[in-house]
Amino acid sequence: MKVVVNDNCIACGACESVCDSVFSIEDKAVVNEANVAGNEDCVKEAADCCPVNAIEVE
């Protein structure tokens, strides 16, 4: 699974609150690639809850 945070990100923290093992907030959301495997369900949930659709999951 590939996870990308696009430039729509407003650093609201929704993704981090849903899946803090993968997402952290700096200037915008940052993906911890090493933790994506095994956390696919919460990554998808974080993408679904993003208010600006900034998380792209492939």
C-alpha cells in the first residue's frame, strides 16, 4: 500500500487521531512508511475522515 499526503493537507490532526502509528503532524501530515504495513485498516479510515481529502491511498 502506498500512502501520500497531498498539498490539500491543512494539518488538522484528524488522521493522527485515527492512526497515530502511521501519521504525525508537522507543517502538514507526515506518513511513517515503515508502519503502513499492518495498519492498512486505520490508514483507510484516516483517509476517509480527512476533511480535505488530502490522503491518497493506492
